[in-house]
Amino acid sequence: MPVNWTAPDAASLHPVPGVRIGVTEAGVRKPNRKDLTVLLLDPGSAVAGVFTRNRYCAAPVQVCREHLQAGAAIRALLINTGCANAGTGESGLAHARQTCAALAERLGLQAQQVLPFSTGVIMEPLPLQRVIDGLDAALADAQPAHWLRAAEGIMTTDTVAKAASRQVQIGGQTVTLSGIAKGAGMIRPNMATMLGFIATDARIQPALLHELALRLAEVSFNRITIDGDTSTNDSFILIATGQAAHPEIADLASPEGQRLLAALTELAQTLAHAIVRDGEGATKFITVRVEGGRDGAECLQVAYAIAHSPLVKTAFYASDPNLGRILAAVGYAGIADLDQNQIELHLDDVHVVTRGGRHPGYTEQAGARVLAQSEITIRVGLGRGAAAETVWTCDLSHEYVSINADYRS
């Protein structure tokens, strides 16, 4: 079961003016499951994307990049689960383009106005005809309120749908933000297999949208890790329909820009946290905060060394206060001139290490008390400067191996 996360009630997810969503069962991989989703955007919508940094990226990622770089007005998104269409060569690219063309034809659009997304098993051909045959049913299902259906329609090994909404006042007007995400395994930042989609009716200068998407990804989806594997398909898409009544935001540093940024950041982090909470086999949600670095990069270096360590993650699963594993990860993180005598370590309120050695007041009973919790914060002080960064991860259990050993069955 996910760590302190349940699927939201459909009524709690706010429709975003300018967005309609349709979901159907196309039988992409398995029968009787939602697996094909369309997001339809009104004219005037702006779209920006952030994609995996894995050089072996999936065909739909390549096509999305092409279509966004071409500058066409994006009017539809097409998402299938069950097949990643990755490691499929030229035929995979052709299939991704054909799905865009098929949806565009039905909508009276150009193929470049459609963005394709796929998630599922790698190195299997996309069942092209099943996807195309499912388009009419997906379009017939399109409604503004179908955010929960969309969250269910993009799941793979997820055990629960991930969706959330927020509303914020900007310029005296109510602005709506809603988003969905999927991911439970093969999760590692850059992007960290995840898909994320956030839409808002805020009026934002289109030139700002890509910068905004990058900033959101950097503090949310690019700060999570489950197993250290960067997927071939990771994508985060930000949509602004511009239908809210407030004046257009032309500067993210303005009070209105900062208000919108804060609301979008909170929503993106909620969705990113939901991915970690639903990590394959996860029983603990772990926040790793590294403070006192010379810069953010070295704080992240240390945080990821801790968050990726199988020894740390398995100790947390067992609630075993074998905390020397954390210190070892700090030491091998790659900071050549690290002074171990400056290291501080806390588990929640428990001071474990001070000036590089065991704190005189620390007891294993206190450590075990914290590790028995479902949510834990590791806080490391490097004593080198004022920078700080945070990463979110989970423990590593027997179930993770079982899920991934049986993934294709």
C-alpha cells in the first residue's frame, strides 16, 4: 500500500477551463483496463515540456521534442500505457507519428499539434492499430471533469491514482490548477518511468512557460528517486489555457508570478511525493535534506548518495538503526575535500552524529523509534557553507524485487 497516500475523490479535482479529457480501454497490453487517454486543449493554450535526460529515449519523447521545437500550437495530448514504444527504432518513430496523425485527422488539426506519450514495457512494438481504433471512444468520453479517470488511465505498476488540484487568487480572480502523474518504479531524477501533466487556466506570457516548466521540474520531479534508474520515457508537461480573467503574467518575479509559482510548485511537489509514496514495495517515505554545502550541487551529490544506497534503504525497511551506512554514503558521495569532523546527522528530532562522531546523547532505542515511523527525515550537515537541498525517496523491500521480477507477466 502507498505510504500515506490515497486516490483523491473525483469531485475534489477541479476542471481547468480549456481542457477536456477522454479515457478508454483500447487493449494496448491487457484487456479491461483504462490505457488510452486524450487531453484536448482549446485554441490559445500554451504548452511546454521537460523530458528524460536518458540518451536512449523513447520514440514519443523524440516526437514530442520535434513538435514543440516546430512551434506549432499544441491542441491535443495522446497517452497510452502498456507499451513504452522505446527501443523500437525507426518503426517506433513511425508509429508515434502515425498516432499523432490519426488523432489530428479526427480533430481537424495538423499532426504537429499533437504530442504523444507512452509508458510501459520497453522493446515491444506499439500495437498501432489498437491505439488508432481506440481514439474515437476516447474522444467520445472527453469531459472537463475527467482528471481522476486520466490518472487511472496512465498507470502501470502504480497501485493508486495520483492527481491533485489547487486554486489560487491572482489579480482578484480565481485561478485553477490540476495535475496527474504516474510512476512507481524506474524512478530517478533527470527526469524522474514517470509522466506528469499539470494544467492551469492562468494567463501567462507564452515565452515564460518553458522556464516555468523547468523550474517546477527542478524542485519536484527532479528531486525524487526510488531505485536510481532514469527511464527512457519520462515527461513533464505544463499547460496554460489562458482562460482566467486576471491580467497576463509577464514576469515570474512579480507578486502575481510568485503567487502562481508557489501554487504550481506545491502541486508539482505533491504529485512527485505521491510517486515516491507509491514506490514499488515502499513502506517508508524518506526526506533527505543536506545542509551546509558550498553549493547546491554538492548538497544534491550527498543527498543522492544516501537516497540511492541499497544498504541505507534496506536498513530503513527493516527499521534497523544501522546509521553508519548513512555516514559511509556521505563519505563516498565524491566531495574530495570533505572534512568528516564537521559532519552532523539527525533523524527527525534525534541528534545522531556531531562533529563527525556519535552524539553523546544518542541511543539506538531513539534511532529505532524514528525508523519505525512511516515518514522519516534524514538531515545531514556538511559544515562547509550555506547551501541546502532536499531529495525524497523510499525504502527498498522484498516486494520491489518481486514486482520487477514479474513486471512483464
